[in-house]
Amino acid sequence: FGNGALRGLKVVVSAGPTYEDIDPVRFIGNRSSGKMGFAVAEAAVHAGAQVTLIAGPVGLPSPAGLRQRVDVRSAAQMHAAVLAASQDAQIYIAAAAVGDYRPAEVADHKIKKQAGADLTLQLAENPDILGSLSAQTVHPFLVGFAAETHDVAAYAQDKLKRKGLDMIAANQVGGGLGFEAADNALQLFWPGGSLSLARANKDELARQLVAQVAERYQAVRA
Ligand code: PMT
């Protein structure tokens, strides 16, 4: 590998979870480890791209050869970082599992337990990063991910249309695949086509995904 399929292109990749703070010691997060997104960033570097990796809170070392890595915590921070990095990018690949909601208020002090009483957290909707990019008149080629537990293809095709994406990579989560796991399997959809990438480790799948992204990008943008 290292075929130069993305040579000369600026690619932004998001990876990992977001953490939405409740108070100074608690947060709402998710099970994303960042492995899939980091593998995609590395594969894009090997394909010759100048890669900016926007990483949520993960414990992973940067792939060699990145142009830039920006570490963020919340969905709002990831939104700002992705928008800034995407202004001069040709491709954005969104592998991050972004929290859809955040606590409406972040408490300044640790919330104290009130014995015998339930606690209700009010949640506010987070901005949709892919949605804000696709709403811009000029925007990069947009590749989304979809993590689903059932009806993977139907939900993915709906997200492809609704979010105005150029491609979506759908993964069924559970059964040793998806979040946290070493392996994954992907079903790719784009307007007018689809391709299944069989179960493999995330590095191998990332190479296959990046090859398909390069091919579709050349078909519609070059
Ligand atoms: O990190 P790993 O442990 O390796 O696991 C990989 C993964 C399962 C997290 C990854 O392969 C994956 O599927 N990532 C997307 C997970 C997800 O939460 O998808 P979603 O259906 O909630 O969101 C769909 C798409 O919209 C995603 O590209 C997401 O980045 C994007 N999104 C979501 C919410 C939001 N506010 N803004 C967004 O841009």
C-alpha cells in the first residue's frame, strides 16, 4: 500500500468518543476507542494525503506522518475543530462517535447525592457536525459512519440522504465488531452504489475504505 491515491489532497478524519461533562468529576461518553478513526487516518497518510486528525478523548498514539492532530473532549469542541480544519480540505471522514446530547447545564461543583431521591438530568441537543458541513455551499467530500444494532442498511441509506453525504460506511455493532473491538465489517453506500467490506481488522478495513473513498472522490470531484 502507499499507492498515492490521495496524493495532494487534504483529508480531515475524526475519531473516538466525545465526553459531555455533567460536573467536574462526571461525564456522559460512549464506547468508541478511536481505533477505527486512527486506522483511517493512517491509511489516508499512506495514500499520500495531508491528514488532520481530530481526536476525542482516547489513549492512542498518533499515526506517523500526520500533518496535525487536534485533541478535543466535547461534541461542541469537535464541531469547532472539524469546521476549522475542513475549510481547506477536500475530504472529511467522520469516524467519531459524537454525543447527540449534552447536559443542559454543567454543574460547577460535584453534584451531591440526595439519599432516597431520584435525579433527573436535562439534556440539550448537540450540533450535527456532518450536517453543518453539508449545509455549506462549498464543502469537502463527506464520508459518514453509521453504527447500528439492527436494520443497518436501511438506517445507513437514510443517513446518507438526510445528511447530504457522498458516502456512508455502516457497521453493525455487537458480536465482537464495531466499538472497542479489533475487527470490524463495513457496508459502504453512495448515491447509486454499494459495496460490502468483509470482516477484517480495522487497519485492513481502513485501507479498503480509503481506496473506495479515493475512487468515489475521483469519480465525482476530480
Ligand atoms: O472507535 P472504535 O472503538 O474503533 O469504534 C468505531 C466506531 C464503531 C465508533 C465507528 O466505526 C463508527 O461507526 N463511528 C460512528 C459512530 C456513530 O455514533 O454514528 P452515528 O450513527 O451516531 O452518527 C452518524 C454519523 O454522523 C457519524 O459519522 C458521526 O461522526 C456523525 N455525527 C454524529 C452526531 C453529530 N452530532 N455530528 C456528527 O457529525
